[in-house]
Amino acid sequence: MDGTRSGFSYYFMILKIAFRNTFRQKRRTILTGLAMIVGFTLLSLTIGLSDGAYGNIITMFTRNRIGHIQVHRQGYLDKPSLYKTINNASTVGETIQSIAGVEVWTPRVYGAGLGSVGEKSTAVQIIGVDVARETEATQFDQKVVEGNTLTETASHEAVIGKGLAKIAAATVGSEIVIVSQGADGSIANDLYKIVGIVESGDDITDRVGCYLHIEDAQELLVLDGRVHEIVVIVSNIKQVDKITSAIKTQLNDSTLDVAPWQVVAKSFYRAMKADQQGDAISRFVIMLIVAIGVLNTVLMSVLERTREYGVLKAVGTKPVQIFWIVVCEVVIIALASICVGAILGVLVNYLLSVYGITYPEEITYGGMKLKTLYAVVNVRCLVIPAITVMLSATIVGLFPAIKAARIMPAKAMRTH
């Protein structure tokens, strides 16, 4: 018991001296703390903006276009074909809807064809959608920039992409003739009235996209109620993998492929991952700035206090005690800086999550146009900077601490 008390008194004494030294040299403490606070805030802001940007891009990409999960006939993703269809889409959709975490599902039909408006003809991608479900899942109606969206009943209407409208010189009210191939081998062709023009945020899709009511598309392509794709939207994107597994289990159909968005859009996902890895470089640079700032101020404080450490050693203070005093000083400043930095980091990220940073010009990422960059406040933007600041401060504080512990009393006493 006495040994425990003695050990506690020893460490308490070191901590007490460290606290006293920290508050005694206010200017030195403030300079060291500022380096850590600025580093923490910058790192927190970098992570907040990075996570916010990627989160926004993923949300746009999945919510507005491909969904979180897709169901196809086996092999369709690798080699899309008019003939690889899901026969019982309604039954499959109802099974999916019954799974916890699923928000909505919507079926789609795809086909390739030739679209003609007046004397102009161009290649088109036929996209058959269930208007009510597509609107609920991907806000299809909000993409219409001119005219109206499709009616919820098949009416031989079409909504075309903004780029396609420009290429074909089409306007709302024009008629488009679509020629394609039916699933029965026949030549499919029909006339549709253009009721709206959409801008999806993807220039490639907008140059070829021709949206029809799903029943009109099935009639044109002779699919008899069959679909090519079922898009699933989940309430929490972090649960995608779990819900994908649940869908596979519930469907229990080896002829169907159930794939999360990371698999559906492999190239996009890989580009995102590569870009995120690139952000690690910027985080390392900020960490280096923090480390250099801390090293500089702590080392200068040790050099300024050479005589003081010499006196401590002359009166019997052990080198290990001096070592721990210096380390404790750095840790105390680091903890205080983390608290202040956390407040600033949360505040700045919150403001940017509300107001964002508006770009002078639109930028394109993965085919999507971005106008404003928003930050996000999450655990990562606090934990990573806190660990970084604490580790870098402690590590770089070791060298000055060792230097202080090795000071020779006789030489130090002659220092002015």
C-alpha cells in the first residue's frame, strides 16, 4: 500500500510540476497550442469537406440514377441483353419491399433504337419506367426542366434528355418515331409525343435518353410484362451490404443477380476510392505541419530553460523525471488544444454543411455536375484529428524531452 501511495505521489508531483510550467510560460504555451489547434481545425475541415463531397456525390449517383441495389437476370450486368429479363417483377418487388430497411423499389426496361424527329435521326436509349415508383425512388419528376413528366398511365408519351433534344432539334410537343428490335425478333417502331425534357446531371445519358412509360416500352419491345432491372432504394446507405444479403436470402433465386451500387458502378466506385486515398496525402501534410510546429516550439522552450533543467539535476532530480516533465507538458497542451480544436472544427464544418462553398463554375465528377461543396459533421472529423495531434505532439516531444534529460548540470549552470 505504501509503495502504491509513493508511486502515486511520484507521478502526481511530475504532473503538478508540468502543469505549473505550462501555465508559467503563457506565451510559449499559446504558441505551441496554436500550432496544434490550427492543425486540428485544418485536418477536421479537410475530413469534413472530403466526407461531405463524397457523401453528396454518392447520394446523387445512387438516389438520382442507379439506386442503392439492383436486381437483374444472371449475367445481365456483364453483358446487357434485351432477352435477359426478370419475368415476375411484381412478385420480386413485393418480396424486396417486405425487407426491413428497404424504402422503395422500381422496375425498368432498357432497349436501344433509332429516334427520329422530323428529318433528324439519332441513336437513343429507350428507358421504360414505372412513373409513380420512379418518381418516389429517384425524384424523376424533379429532373424535368421543360414541359411535364410522363403520366402515370401509358399514353404514348416520351420525355427525352436535354442533349438529345438539342441533337434532334426537338421541343416539347414534337413527335419522335422510335425504331428498335422486339424481343420476338420483329422490327419494333412507334410514334410518341414529347411532353418533357429532362436534365439528369449526366451528359452522356442526356444525349441518348428517351424515357417511356414502362408499359409503352414493354409493348414496343414485345416484352409482355417483363423487365430488365429492379432498382432498390434503402433508408440508410450504410446498410446496403446487409440489405443486399437479406434480399438474396429472401429471393433465393439462382437465376437472379443482386448487386449493391459498388458492384453496379465498379469504375465509379474505384475512382472514388482512389480519390479518397489521394486525400490521405493532404492529411499527412497537415500532420507534418503540426509536428514541425510542435517540435520547434517545444525544442526552443527546452533550450531557453537549459539553466533551469541544470538546476533541477544539480539538486538531485533524476533524468527520467525531467524527461516525463517535458512529455507531460506537451501532452497537457495537446489535450487542451484538442478541446479547443474540436469546438472550432465542429463549428466550421457545421457552417459549411449549411451554407457550403459555391464553385465559380460547375465541376463534373463521374459525369455529374456539382455546383456547391458541403461539409459534414461526423465522428471521423473529430477522432482522426484528435489522434493525429496527440500522436504527433507526443512523438515529436520525445526529442526535446531526451535532450532536457541529458543536460549536464555544470555546463547548464554557465548558460545565460
